[in-house]
Amino acid sequence: MPELGLLGKNISYSFSRAHFTAKFENENLPYSYVNFDIDEISKLKDILKNNSNLKGFNVTIPYKEQIIPFLDDINKKARKIGAVNTVTISKTGRLKGYNTDYYGFKKSIQPYLKPHHKNALILGTGGASKAIAYALKKLKIDFDYVSRSQNTMAKFLYSDLTPEIIASYTIIINCTPIGTHPNVNECPDIPYDGITDKHILYDLIYNPSHTKFLICGEIKGAATCNGLEMLELQAEKAWKIWKLS
């Protein structure tokens, strides 16, 4: 039976396996979906050697950028983004990388956007944040990054943020794993007093569905959205890519 899978670290919680297993059962499709939970990206070579039926896989934290040197080819959009979350494996064993995260985010945030949503603050500078930035460019929304440490991407450190800065960015997007189950009492360290009813708070986390980050936004009257619809949209986009490859 042909296999698909998910490559990541500490991924027992992951949405993808349950989503695709249910899809394959409901639609009577002859595929299985496997989690490949590895502690370093170099172990990908063993996965490929030991899973001859593997036709493709998704990539999640922390390997969306680390996977790129292992690929034989990369789709133009994924190259521009600088991160990969979907990989196809050809009959000759060639790996090609794609990014469907940007599509899932763009489609899922659009219903919340209003004319005053002109700029965004992206929390985190990892692979997921790069896809978000690409989508925001397509939506013509300006953005800046926040990071825990000085780097070339980030305009702000968390310690720089004030309620006034938060108030001036009407979209706040959490691209970090802070608040993921089981650490449900954690949230990004930002001054939530700057959030208003003009804000959108978007959390890429989907487990729990109501993170502390989103709850803090709701208290201040902001519109909120978790990452579940983004995941569903990017998963279906990945499935189309695998089918066509």
C-alpha cells in the first residue's frame, strides 16, 4: 500500500495523521499515513531507505527549513518563501519540496480582514512565519517580526514591545509553539493591554482550539482565529500535489 506521512519532532499530537487516515477511510483510498518522529533531520535518509512505499510527506516543526538541503528540487513559491511543508517522492526517488502553508493561511484569514487591517505583527521567525509573511505580501498587508533574540528578520524583541506598539499593528499572528498542548497556560509575552476590538489575533496552534493567546484577545474584544482551518486547507492542497505527482 502506498504511504504518505509527516516528518517532525514530538508530533504525537499532530492533526495530519488523524485527518488523512479519516480521509482515506471515508473515501476508500488505498493509502496509509505514518508519523515519522525524528530528533534530527539527518535521520530522513533512514526513513527513505526503510520505507520503499513512501510517496510523499508533510513537514512540520522544526524541519521546514532544515529539509531544504535534502531536496533534489523545490517549487518556485516554496523557494521564495524559504520553507517547505510538503514533499513529493518520484518513482526514481527524487524529492521535490512545496509550501502549502501560505495558501492555508491566506484563505483562512481573508474572511476576517477589514479595510483597517493594514499591518501585522508576526510572532516568531521560524519556517511557519516565512509562509505567513509570503501570504501577507500577497494580501498587500505590511508586517514586522518579533523574536526572542536579535536576528536580521526581526524588527522587535519581545522586551521592546509596548501597548502602543501592539495597538499600531491590527493583526497579531502567533507563529511560535508557545501555548500548544500540554502547555496550555502559556502564551506569547506581549502587552495584551494594547489589543482592541479592531484587532485580529490569529494563532497557528490548533490544539487547544482556544489558546491562552486567543483568550487574551477575546477579553479585549478582538476577532480571533486558530490554525485548524489553515491546516485543513493546506492538507487538501498537499493531497492535490501528491495526486498529481
